Amino acid sequence: MKIIQHLTAIFFITLMVAFIVLPLLLPGYIIALDLPMGPNYPAPMFSSADFLSGSFFSILGNFIPSFILHKFLLILTFFTAAFGMYFLIPSNNLTVRLLSGLIYIINPFVYQRLVAGQWLLMFGYALLPWSIVLLQFFLRSKKFMTAVFLALFWTLLATVSLHFFFIAAIFFLIYLLAFLILEGEQIGKPKDFLLKILGFLIIFLLLNANWLTGFIIGNDLSASLSLVTREELMAFRSVADPKLGVLFNLLSGYGFWPELYKYYLLPKQLFPLWPAVTLGLLSLSILGFIKELLKRKNTTLLVALALFFLLGLDLAIGIASPHLSQSILWFYEKIPILRGFREPQKLVSAIFLFYAFFAPLGLSSIFPKISGWKQFTLSAVLILLLIFNSLPLFWGFYRQLKPVFYPEGWQKVNKVISDDKGQFLTLFFPWHHYLKLHFNNNIVSANPAVYFFKKPVISAQNLENISLSNFERNPETLHVEGLLAMENTGKNLLGENVDYRVDWSRDLSPIDVKYIILAKDADWHKYQFLDKDADFVKEYEDDSLILYRNLSFGQQWEYPEPEPTPTEATESADLENLQISTSPAGISEEE
């Protein structure tokens, strides 16, 4: 009977996933807001948390086109997430288990993250229910091998999504505390229990020593966290609904910072009854929590999920609340690891974990009071409401994302610079991290140059959002940012007037720029100053881009005193004093 139930679930979830991903399965790359997909997958640093997953994609990318790997990851994410909830929920009712999986994968939170291209992050979301299943098994089993399995699973979680590793770690601490209080008598000998916990931690530390060592001694990841500024925290804070505020927006699966810029269609724009769906899910979840609590079964899990929901909601609101902002900022400053959640809306995952677990149980508590036909009708209505509440999730994200291939011009330019065996950098203009590319159907996406061209490319990291105009951190990009500031405004990055005329060919030579690629997209007409430099030679041009070669490459230049050099202007840049942009990232007023 269970086999038939599982096969039915597989069929139904496969059908639902097919209606989401089918248009995306055509050949071609998916280039989204945070998914600059291309034929190249840069090998990660050994000291990075994503070393294992990055190496996996990098190696397989030599044999299988990267767009196939990414699409397989998307499909795997849906199935892993749905069946994680299917096996987590304590019910033998097929309808209840299916509803649990569907609530977890069909919601505005999942839609926004996937249409934004955060596919690897959402695979971490998909693994979250499985981490809870393994955690329960680990704490109740007396076998040491469970510690090995949990350590291996957490290693997988850390390498695909460090954010969801920390989210799972938060749940681990909550569940462990609840377990010790409510089921302490079941741990057996305290010594054996502590040894099992210690064994799990040691195995995990050994498996992840490559990145944890740097984190502990203050390099790499910890250094990146220390660079997170208040401006970034403000830029990525959760977004409020104009009418219903930030709390209800988060409870509904919204609050993601790109909502401010209308980069993509929001489900609430198509379905005006979305507040009713939120209230329905919340009401059913509370009902399910109360009913399950009264049964006095799985109490530890029930309490842990409820506490996780409340903590996740509180942290997701964060500095978006005027009453909590100062205290939350204080915690960010005193506890650097919290800066990893500079964009706290990820914790909405705790809300939908709560809904997916308790709402079907709340609905099932009503079933005994109504006929079988009414049970079916009620379940069908809930599924339809879930679909309408996340309508743009379906059919390739409402055809907002479409598989594309890079233009012929990009491929020819790639061959030119690849055939040059020298050591050099290639500069990519227009200077935007987010921009509209004609061949990508003019949707706003991350600049994919680094993932397409085989030679090292300098491209912008400047997010240009309302609260944060600049995000450059390495010397080369700061150098280019400084040159552009002087070219366009006559000021350096400190906002000081500079009596210096930028000589682009010479001024790019110190950072080893031999080629410049100017894609004919976004505000590319603003870069016509490149044509005025006699030391820039056009190597190639077509309708999609222009390739310039820098004749000054490799030459040393002396700058007169006391005029500041571009390097001086950029190296002394104080990001806190930068002027703030008030236009959406990478989109000019003309566009």
C-alpha cells in the first residue's frame, strides 16, 4: 500500500514540477538576476565553503554543458524539497503529505528566489526538511554511525548553501534544547550522548577544515563578513508591503529586496486575494499546531518548529522595523557571523516550513467532520489557491526566463582573447553588475561576462541600489570605478574635485588591461570616449559588441606631481562617503 502511495505522490509532484520547468528545458542558458550562467564555471578557492560543490560543477562542466547541469539542479531542488516535507510530516494520509510538499515548493518565497536565479541557495532550502529528519534519527538512535551520516549531510548542506547551513544550525540548537528539556530521560547514559555529539562535531570539523580553519583564524569568510557595512545591511533589509507593512509581507513570502525595483513580476500583482491565502495558511497552521500538541506526540518537534517560526520571523523583520533597527544593528556589530544574513528575508524559509508542516495537519483535523467528497473538494481548493497565489512560478516563471545562446560576436571575441597566450585582464563595459542584455530578452540580469569569456575579466560589482551605490572591493574594480568617476564627474571616489584628464589607455595599463569589451547594451553610448583614445584599436565589431585592444598595455607611465593618480584616488576610496544612487541597478532613465 505504501508503494502505491509513494508512486502516486511521485506522479503528482512530477506533473506539478513539469508545469513549472518544461519551457526552461529547451537548449540554452538561463541568465537571471543572480544567475549569470555561461559555458565557464570558475573553479572555487580551496578555502571557500563551496569548494566541493563548485569543484563538482567545474569538473562536470568539462564534459556536460553547464546549462544542462543547472537545469538538472532546478528539477532536483523541487523534488528534494517536496519529498523532504512528504517524509517529515507525521501522517500516513496521502493528501496531507502531498499538501505538505506542495505548500513548501509552491509559494511566493520559492518563486522569487528561483526567478532571481538563486538556484543553489534554494537547493539548501530543499535540504532543510531532510536535515530535520536526520537530526531526529541522530538524537534518538544509540548508533554512532548516525553521527557520521549527519556530519556528511551537513557537509553537503554547507557546500551548496552556507546560509541554509547556518539556518539548519539554528534549528539544531533549538531542537536540541527542546529535546533535552522534554525528552531528557531518553538520552540514556549522558556520557554516551555527549560522545556522540562530540563525534558528530569532530567529523564535521574535519570534513570542512578547508573553510572552517580560515573562518576561525580570521581569514577568507570571516574577513568578508567584517567588510559588511551598515549601508549594506540597510540596502538588503526586508521590504514592506505599501499597504500591509513588513510583517504581513514576510508572512506572505514576500519582502525580498528586488521587489523595490520591479525586476520581475510579483504573484500579488496577478492575484489580489493573496492576503486571504496568507491568513488561511496561518490559521490552518495554528489549528494544526494546537491539535497536534494536544495529542502529546512529537512534542519536541512541534515546539522546535514553532520556536523556529517565531525566531525566523523576528530575524527576517530585523532592521526593517523602526523599533528594532538600532538593537539589531548592535547585534550585527557585536556578532560578526550575523552579518552573513545581511539580507535576512532568507529566514522566511522558517515560515513556510511551519506552514508546510502544520497547515495540512490543521486541514486533516477537519476531515473527520466532513464527507469524503467534501474532503477532496477542500483539498483541491487549497491546491488551486496555492497555484494562483504563486502563478508566475509556472510555465518557466511566466516565460520571464527563457533559454538563450550567446551571440556569435561574443563567441568570436572569446576566441580572439583566448588565442592571446599572454597574461592580461579584459575590461567589460557597460560598467553595471545588473543590466539588460538584448540577447537575453532585455530582462535585468547579472553581468555574465566572467562566466562566458575564458580569460580573466574585470566587470562591475556595483549594485547601484537606493541605499548602496558602490560594492567594489578589489583594487582593479576600484581603479576602474575611480577612472569612471573622474571621467563623468571630475571627482574621485571621495567626492573631491580632481584636476586630472583621464587617459584611458595609459591609466588602464597599471592594472594590466589589454582588451576592452563594450557590449552594445544598456547605456553603452556613454562609453564613446573609448573611440577618442588613439591607443585603443578596434579588433572586432558587430551588432552585439566591440572589442578594443590597448596599445599601451605593458608600458610603464610616470604621473606628474602633485596631481593625484587614478590609483591614488581609488586606493584611498572611503566607501562610506560615496554618493547614493536613486535609480534601479543598471537601468538608465532612458531605458
